[in-house]
Amino acid sequence: MDRARARLHVVLRHLGRPAGPAVRAHPAAETAPSASSRPQQFQYTLDNNVLSLEQRQFYEENGFLVIKNLVSDEDIERFRAEFEKICQKEVSPTGLVIMRDVSTVQSQCTLSEQVVSKIQDFQEDEELFRYCTLPQILKYVECFTGPNIMSIHTMLINKPPDSGKKTSRHPLHQDLHYFPFRPSNHIVCSWTAMEHIDRNNGCLVVLPGTHKGSLKPHDYPQWEGGVNKMYHGIQDYQPDSARVHLVMEKGDTVFFHPLLIHGSGQNRTKGFRKAISCHYASANCHCIDVEGTSQENIRNEVIEVAEKRLGLKGAVNFKDIMLFRTRLVKGERVNL
């Protein structure tokens, strides 16, 4: 609660397309060569002797890296149990955002696991936040952020069976669209499958190499069945771009760059597809002013939602809202 009050103080102080094959993209983790023997032209990874040369080269070229069986079944089942407690209102963490799919948002259904499509900002739920601090996760995160690590966004996704309106899809997007933090090369997402995930239940699809480009304009796609809140998509991507669908097993974790274009398809099964994720940034990162950039639309939407929840119209800004969600996970808090 002390941390929550401190964060609140921060907020208030300013009053038909081609598809790549289904693959498991996980280069071998052989013994990593010493930093002195490695070439020094790496742009997206740091020297710390965790990644093999092959893994570094793969991430540098493609913008993502899958590590097999990284999170234990025991941990995943604990996260699943905590999610169920949240859905049943047995626990109510401060700052948590509970989302429903647009196809059911108007229904009068009682809150349950069958209604909740996603929870966000679980940084005050100690059980779920434990995911963000798992040593085996942070070992890889440090390859991208360095030793001072902040969590900047947390999610547990419960992708529902599609209603027939294709609303369980997530449009192709770049995560950096949602963040005012820079530089982007020191930000990374960890995304862990909580069960077997493939194209049937809506696995991630990535466009390899797109992390080398710039941040593109995003907005709501014009989908007939509707689109979920803040599910912005890229407006000018090439429909014939090569794609890779990430087939993952329970505990597999993909790390990816915030400029990597990615999304997910419909859940065509009768079950819910779960994954847990955290975005991390180096504590040495800084915030930019997104005024006059393509991020203005998401900034305005985030402020609108925050003002509605807090009842404080005109009293919050984008930077403070985003900083409110951050939490130190390793090292020292520097800028963020």
C-alpha cells in the first residue's frame, strides 16, 4: 500500500494473406563464447555470456527469441490459480485492470474466468508479479536491458473462444506504440505460454526483422465484428510480408523487441488460451513527450481511461500514468 500511495502521488503531482510455417524458433543454447571472442557489431543484445552466439544472431536478425520450457508447471499453475481468484473477486489488487472481450462486454454475465479476456497492471499482486521476478526470466531479460531492470507493463491474457465475430483476434501492432519510454533497444517483452498454443487457439504471429524499422502509425482496424479497447493496429503494413506463427508449449517463453510487428489470430477452439507476460525496460531509459507524434491517439485514450477511473479530469498526464505502472525488479532505479 505504501508503494501504491507513492505511485498515486506521482500521478497526482502534476494535477487472405500468406503465412509463414508453424515453427518453434528456438536456436540452441550451447555454451556461450566469451565476450572478448564475439564480434562487436551487435545492436539489440548486450554482452553478458547468457545467450549463445547463435541466439544473439537470431534475435539481432529477427527481433524475437523463444526459450523452451523456461517456466515450471508449478509456477504456471500458481499463476492460473491467482487469476481464478481475481475473476472470483477473492482478491482485488490495487491498480488492476480487468478486461472483457467486446463480444461480451454488453452482457450482464457475472464476472468469471469465462468472461474476463485479460487482466493488466498486476504489479501490486505479489503472486502474479512473481512471474516478473523469476530468476530464469530475468537472466534473459538482462541480455536486452542491462542489470537495472524495471517492469513497465504486465498482462495475463485469457483469449476466449471466438464468438464468430473474429473479435478474439489481435491486430498486427508494435508494442512501442503504447510506451513513451526510450531507447527502444533497451525494452523487451517476455511472453510465456500457460498451455499448448498453436494456430487453432490463436498463437502469436510475428513478422521477422520488422524490429529494424521505425514505429508506424496505429489506430483501430475497421473490423465488422468490432475490436477490443486499445487494440490498435498498424495502418500501413505490407499484407504479403513473411510471417512466422509461434507454436509454443506450456512454459515456453518468447522474448521480443518492442518494434517487432506481431499479433494473434482467432481462438477457434472451445477453450480459453492463456499466456502471461511482462514488458521490461532498462532503469536507465527515459520518457519522451509524444505530443506531435503518432502516439498521440493512444496517449489521449490512456488519459481518458485514467481520468474516468480516478475521477480526476485534467489532473493526470501520460508520463505519470505510465510511470505509475512501473516497478523495480532488479538493480537500481535510475531514471524511470
